[in-house]
Amino acid sequence: MMSRCIATALFLLCISATSWAEPTRMVTLGAGVTETVFALGLGDQVVGVDVSSMYPQAALRKPKVGYVRQTTAEGIASLKPSLVLASAILGPATIPDQLKAAGLRLELVPAARSIDDAVTRIKTVGALLNKTPEAEALAKSVQDKVAEAKAHSKGRTPARVLFIFVHGGTSMQVSGTGTAANAMIEAAGAQNAVSEFKGYKSLSAEALLAAKPDFILATTRSLKAIGGTKGLWASPGVAMTPAGKNQALIVMDDLMLMGFGPRTGDALLELTRAIYK
């Protein structure tokens, strides 16, 4: 842990030492990156975003340049940005070289997969945009809310939480370990009701019953895709779980819960308070 903290500090110091002047035209790619830039007060300098950048509302009004994992250099270049700020998941693999060949400044920010990563990303983006004091304050706000959530769940018997995911016409899947949902559930002082596998899988009605969740956690989009609460409780096995019998459902915004952006502290506090009244 100590070595990681030292490495992060050195990385941020190097960025700060080589940071450029504040850009006047930015294309931001990746929901967490875009949200961080807006939270630092630089939304007016953003001239384009990818389609995953759905928060804040002002970001939805910006021109779109595809999805962060599948965008085009031509679309980005057409917006004449002085900076392209993107998550490290930027794709396809040829894009970075194409952007540099076009004479565009590209900065890649490590993807965030945990609360600690979210804090690091805020500081990294702040250093790149010469907004270090603002980034430090924003990061502290996240950390303070994480600490408040931890204090709220301290001493509680860990509740069993089942996270469901439904995308488009796919069947309902649940989260195992190694996911953003799992990280948030554990940070809230709860226990993931399913820990036998990594990632997402569909479960039989029997397996859902065996998981014995006290709560079902769903995002707004997943709940809508499954047909709302009526569709959820009608899913095989769900209604017979402890959560189903008590209609214990927690619904949260997709990006707020799992985006590991500036709202991560708020999301964790909201989740913790929903679990432990």
C-alpha cells in the first residue's frame, strides 16, 4: 500500500512539473473523465465528448465523437481541440498514434476501478489541467464522504446485497467479485450475496434462493430494461429471496454508482444509508 501511494505521488508530481497551459478547447472521452473536468469548473472549455459522458446535463449538449472504446480520429480532429483528454481504455488501438500524427495533444488518464482510483484520477486530471488546488479539494470531499459512510456502517451486521444487471435484451445477470458493483457493496460495509465467481453471470432460480440476499441493488437502466419493479419481482426465484419477500430494493443512477467519478463519495453514502437505516 505504501509503495503504491509513493508511486502515485511521484506520478502526480511529474505531471504537475510538466503541465501545459489551461486548454481552451477540450474533447473528453470516458464518463469519469468528462465528469471530473466539469466538476473542476472547466465544462465551458469542453467542445466534444463521447456517448458514455452522460453527466452532468451540460455534457449531454456537447457534440459526440462516438464511444471512448470505439471512436475516430477524424471526428475528434474536426472539433479542433487543443487537448484530447481520455481514459486509458481509449480505442481502437490505432487512435492514439493517429491523434498524435494529426498534431493533437493527447493525455490518457488511468481507468478507475475503485474508490482509491477515483481519487487518484481526480488529482491526475487536476494536475494536467493546472487545477491542482481545486482537484485536491474535490478529492478530499470524496474521501470525507467515504469516511462518513464507513462510520455509518461501523458495527453493523453485514447485509447481503445482490447486484443485478440487465442490458438491452439480455437476460438478468448478477455481479460476482471483481466488479465495480462488488467494490461499492463492500465499501458500504455489506457483503456481496454472490462470491463464487468473478464478473457477471446468469443464475438459476435455485442459485438466487441460495444467495439469500437481504437487498437487491439495481441501476435505473437495468431496472427499466427488466420491466421495472413488476418485472424484477416476477423474475424466477427473485420474489422468494429475503429481499423479494420484503421488497427490499435499492435503485441508483448507473454512472453515480459505478462510474468512480467525483460523485463516488455521494454514491457510497447513499448506498450505505439505504442498507443501514
